[in-house]
Amino acid sequence: MKIVVVTVYNSHNSGSFLQAYCTMRVLQSMGHDVAFLLRPIEGSSHDRKEVAKTFFRNLTRLKFRRAFNSWRMWRVYEALQRPLQIVSVDSDFYKEADCVVIGSDTLWNFSSNYFSRNASMYLGDEFVGKRVITYATSAANTPSERFASVVERFGGLDNVATILVRDSHTRQLVADATGRDANVVADPTLIASQEMLDKFKSVIKCRRPYLLLYFFGKMPQNLQEKIQRYAADNCLEIVSMPSVRQWCNYSIMSSPQNMISYFASAAAVVTNTFHGTAFSLIYGKPFAVYDEGKNKVADLLATYGESDRLFAATSNIDDILSRENAVVSSGRFDAVRNQSLNSLIAALKNETD
């Protein structure tokens, strides 16, 4: 079967790229021929014009490291696309395609200007005449009213044969907006084989045991102090990714290679992101997740019975990180993976579970 995948395959975010890559590899492992639909780049993190503006703005402010990293990041993700098959709607591949798969990632986050502006594509309204399914698509924290108004404006998901979403919040949004049922499935990174992910493993800088801090945005001072104290008490160095944090032993630029490699070797993980949580589960790491009210993160933890790993800045992370991560050894990981794979196979065959 020829399948066109509609997703963010070139976002400057390691988790986003890896979900796209894993979607492709999982579908290929089923025997399908897979290509990505060329996505609108304007306003995205891979928009060359915006990257250039950021580069020169940082240069004029004498922030040379930030300027270099912004351009280096663009080059990294440009190179990662080269092995991918990327097609337009005018291509023979698209015209001959048997199915369009939308997802995964937060393609329905219509609080984002980029996804709202391109909602017609990410809701499947542009693919009339094609069989369309979604896989593990998420609306993030989009409010119900906003989601419903955008969906109504762009076809009401009427062109989508099967809706598979990544979290219960998105499932409820779909039900409220369209009256349709949507099954919750695992992110593609959680259904890919270890062999698929190991392709990205590379040599890491850190030679001593370390705590991986995969954390986006500003961190509360008391949380920083807790992490430093935990690392000192457990003889761990601290590796920060993707942010540069002067108080950490290492600050590592985020790339799929670095993400896989540093998660695989970490002694423990503290994160506030969805894919930081996912890769902690994949690699069986003791981990703690800073609670910022993200529906997709809370739902992911609940799926695997790990909700008590959420913490506030005032919480004792020592207790959380001391607990074994038994998701893989208990069989819960494979149970969710198999259910999700079966749902995807059924959707591709135009069957119901």
C-alpha cells in the first residue's frame, strides 16, 4: 500500500522528528511504501527566513553561541530530511496513494497560529477522494470552544474514516465537536522497535553517571536546588538538554541522535515534556515529571500507571526518583504497544477493532 503521512517531520524538536520517523518506520515494517507530504514551512521552526532573523538578531546582541546554535539546528534538521521521501499533492506518489495518515504530534493544537492557519490540511479536509485516517493526533491543551470552531470551519472531520488520537482530552474534544468516537493509541515512538530507535545512538560526552534534565523553558529556583542536591547526594553529574544551563555539568544541543543516546545512558531523568516522559518509559529510567498542567503528559503517565511521577516544585523528587520504573518489566509497555499497533492495522484495513 502507498501511504502519505501528514505530520511535522522537520520541526526543530527531537521528539517531533522522532515521532515522524517512527511513524514511517512502523508503516514500512508492515510492508507499506511511505512518503511525507510536503508541509507549509512559513511560520514553523524550520522556516529559513525566521532562523536567519534569529541568527542575525543574536549576532547583533553579541550572543554568539545562541546565533551559532540556531543556524546549526537548522542544518541538523535539514540533513535529517534527506533520506526521507517527501512529496507534494501534484506528485505521482500522492495521486497513486491508497491512504493518507495524519499524525502524530500536536497537529490539532489550534491555540498555535501555525496549526490553526494550516488546519484544513491537518484535519484532512484537503484530501477529498483519498481514504484518510489519523494516528495519535493530539490537540494539546486547546480549549473545547476553539477546537470545535476550527473543526466546523474545515469539514468537521467528515473526510476522516478512522480517528485515532494520542490522549483522552483530544478524544473528548472530538466527541464534543463531531459526536464521533476516537480510540486513544500510543505515540509512534512508543510502538517503534528498539532497533528502529538505536539507529540514532551515538557517542556521548559524559563519562560519569548523570541525571538527564530534559526540560523546556524557565525552571523555578527551588526546583533547580532540589535537582542539584539530588545529584550531589547520588554522585551524579547533570546534563541539560536542550537549554543551556550554566549550573549543569553539561549543556547538550537537542538532536534525535543526542536525545536517544543520552536517554539510553541516563541514571535518572527529570523532564517537563511529553517525549521526555515517553523516552523515560522506553528506556526504563527512574524519572520525575514537573507538572505544568499538560493534558497530553498527564494522560501518558496515566496510561502506563505512572501518574505519581508528576510533581510540583515543592515536591520531594528524591522519593519519586528512588522508585523503580517497572513499566517494561511488568508487561504494561508491550500491552499498550500491541493494542496501538492493532488499532493502526485495523484502521489501514478500514476495519473496526
